[in-house]
Amino acid sequence: MSASPEPSDVAAPAADAAVVKARAPENMASNKIQCDACPVLCQISEGRLGACDRWGNVEGQLRRMDPVVLMQRPGVELVPADPATWEGGLLHQDAPVFVSGVASGTTYPDYKPAPFIVASRAQGVDMVTVVTEGIFSYCSFKVKIDTDRYLGPEQATVRHQGEAVGHVTTIEYGSQFLSLGGVHHLTGGSKREGRITCELMERLGNHHAVDLDIEGGAKLTVQASRPPIVNGVEEQRMRVGCGSATIGIFAKQWFGHADEVVVVDDHITGVLTEHQAGKCLDMKPSGIRLRGRKSTPGRYFQVANPGTGWGGTDIVDPLSIIEGWDPKVARPGLQLLMVSTTGEHAQWYVLDDALVPQPAPMPAPIQTVVDRIGENCEPALATVLFLGGAGGSLRAGVTENPILLTRSIKDLLTRVTCGGAQAYVWPGGGITVMVDVTRMPPGSFGSVPTPAIVAPIEFTMRRDDYERLGGHVDRIRRLEDVWAAGEHRVIDWQGDNPWPLEPLR
């Protein structure tokens, strides 16, 4: 048996296989053209748009209706000092603009070169950026919701307009994560489920608000970089820490002003005098007896059920988690603070002669610390990350031997961006990218009715590296020519994104 050929041994495609446009169907009306930008293959009448609203028939020609987005480098002036003498060239040796994949067009049916393969220079180095829009069936959005409220059980189905569109995942220290979209919801359910999922994903990626229902849990409104709305209430604060951590942070500030502090938390409720922080301050035991399962000293699990009350529990009255007091230890006049992990709930009590906590005005030093808890809580936001697998046919628009692109990325020779935003590439096989949608231009995401999501993606590398991986060198266009063509829209570069044309090595 012969060995598998090395990449350099693979034969070049035959010359007669260079067809990049299929013949029109015989029964198609003469005033229509067939769009081959996705598998739907719309037949579009003159002056009309395809099902995606992205491609149209303009005087018998297939056109991407939105101009490709170019991003202007910060601090670079694109307008010449004397427009009358300008001949259409770019004004700087280093590329002053970056050609993004937003509205660039696709490589479908996959063997076609990417719509833009752009040559430019950066710091004296010849660079190439391969620009395209990927059609992603294997993609999802990971949503981080900063909240102390209980949103629903792990693995619970998340619905939008009645259709299953995702599920609840884990809680990560003050934030609840959702996974929305994915190939099973796009293609594995009913047509309506796929359509609703696709619509939800497109809106979420384009920075719009979406409404969600969690089975057995909360109703949500989420929007990238905006406060989440839980059951109609806009979240304000992300917790400072769990109950135990809050005890540790503020123990010294409570010392001398309170005899006991209980920080109520759905996960780990803290008790100051039992906690190691209280022990190190040589605080006297209070005799308090708390419900729940005791973990290590001063740390209690399951003091109440999850909910939207104090500390993410279902309690309204914090005293309900106190089983009682040890009469041999507790004393009348003992001062007790009960507070949540965000400081939004707090109550001061004094034990009466029967060792029953009675509400009392909160002393100023205690109120100062409660306010400080709130001050140390970061604003609650929803964060939306796009996660997509670009390891399949999309790579053929870059090179005739796709595995070489994958290796180039893993070897850090090729930078991957989405709409100009730096993408994190997951370890392991394939090209699985993840990117914060707020670092991408608004309107970056589209869709096709297969259904699938359309998202921009760019691969930037040195020109000599592009040649070595078998790229479509004959399709390289100068950045000056792209600029001079005029069919583009220029937007400002997002300043906190690294400039993608810097040489990688």
C-alpha cells in the first residue's frame, strides 16, 4: 500500500476544472439570474433581492448589495492634501486601511478563491489578507450574563418565540452562561426551529436585544454590552464574590462594629465569627445556628433554594435561614448584620432578651462597609461571543490545500480576525474561532435560509508564507486597486483592537 501523499505531492487541478460559474438552469426565466453565493441558489429577477437580502440582480449582474467595509487605521489621513493632483493611490507606504470580511461575499461553492485577496505593506513587509464571508452552520453564541439571580437549572432549554434555541450551561463566579444556536438547533429540528434560531443568532451578533425564556427559570432580555433584564428588572451589579469571599474581604472593616455578620449567598453563605477571617481577628463566637450544609468553618452550602431574592436565593426574610441561637453563647444586645453579596440587601439586627433578632437602625460604620460592597461590584452586563468552526470548505478560498492554512494558523504564521477583531483560535483540530461581537462592526452578521449564519473572517500573513501554503497567488489584488475601485464603505477602526496588518514575526 502506498503512503499518503505529502501536501507538496498533491497534483494541481486540471486546467479544464477552472469553471467558477455554473450554467443557468434551462427552465429559468430569461430576466432572472441564479445566485451561487450559498446553497439556496436563488433565481433573482432584475431589480430584486435574493432570500438573504444581501445579493441582488442589478441590470442582469449578480451584485453584493452592501459595499465591502474598509477600516481606517487610527491617526491616518486618507484625504490627500491636494485632491486635484491625486491619482487614486493610497497615500502611505504602510496600509492605512484594512479590508474586512463584512459584505465581502463568499467562496461558495467553496473551491472558488476568496472574493478579496489583498496585498499590502506593513513596516516594510509584504503582507496578504484573504478576506471572505463564511457561511457557518457549525456556530453558536456563548452569552455571559452578570447576575446574582437564579436564571434556571443547568441544561435547561432556552426558548425564543417558543422554539428551543439553546441551553443553560454553568455559573462562573457571578455570571451565568448560556449557549445559543448551534448546528442541532439550526438543522436538527423543525424548519421553524431552525429559522427562529437563525434569526435570534443574527440579531444577537448584530448587537440587538433578544428575549429569552428559560424552562423552569427566568425570562430574560439580553443585548451585547448592556445590562441584562431578569424578569423585567434591569440588573445593576455583579457580585463582589461569594459569601465566604465577601467575609474575607471585609472582615477587618466589620471588626469592632458588629458581633456577627452573615453574607447570604445561594452557593456559599459566610458566617464571620466561624470563618477563618474572624478567627484570625480573635472574634468571639456568636452562637448562631444556620440552616444548610456546613462545609468548612464559616462556610455553608444550600441555606435556601435558588431564586431572585437575597444573594441569589429564594428568601425574602433573611432570618429564615437562622435555625436559632446557642443560649450558652449568644447574649442579649448582640449585634448582627445580614447582607447579600452585592450589598443590595442588608439589614441590621440586635438580639432581644429572648435572643430574637430585632431590626434596628444600621450604624454609620456598618452602612459604609455595606456601601463599599456595592462599590466593589462591577456593572452587570451581558457579553456575547461568537464561536464558529471555520475548518471546512471555507479554507479552500485561501488555498488549494486547506490543511496548510490550518497548520499556518497553529504555527502562529497566520492571524485570524473577524470583521477586523482579533479572534481566539481554540487549540486542537480545525479552525474554531471565538470573538467578542462588540469588537466587530455593527451589522457584521447575516444569514442564509439554509439556515446558516454568515460572518466575516480574514486571514492575514506574510506574502511569502501565503505563497508557501499554496495560496491563490494569481488572484492577489493590490490594496490600491481595491481602494481605487470605490465600491467600499470606510469606517473608523475600533481603537482597542490590535491592528491586524502588523507582521507576526
